[in-house]
Amino acid sequence: MRIALAVVLGAIALSASVSAATAQTKYDPYPWCAEYGAGRGGDVGTNCYFMTLDQCRAAISGNGGFCRRNTFYTGPVETARSARHPR
């Protein structure tokens, strides 16, 4: 009985540590947010599902609003060198 209890408790501890490790590897891959309706006196909407600034700008084109960095973004940090466009 003690062995079975030890095995069950060991399995629970192992599954908890595995789930904690996988939770740390998940990240938000969307660095850009679109803020809609700003300055019109209406409701303001937010959409934070843009991988690039150009995608965000295309989404607000004709709708009004602006693009901003996603404050919850936890993906890779963009360096100045990788942010430049190739010549």
C-alpha cells in the first residue's frame, strides 16, 4: 500500500513539474496591436494578433486608429540589426 501511494505521489509531482516547464516555453508571438476607434468618441477596440507592423497598418487602413507594441509580447526580442530592411 505504501509503495502504491509513493508511486501515485511521485507521478503527481512529475506531472506538475512537466506542466510548469511547458508553461514557461509558451509565448505570445504577436508583437503588434491595433487600436480602433480612437478619437471618434465611440467604443475603442483592440486587436493584438499581428506578427508585423505592416499587417497592423493594413488592418487599420480606412478604419482609423493606430498601431502599438503588444505589452504582453513575450517572443524573441527584435534587435536593431534584424529590424532593418535589406538593401
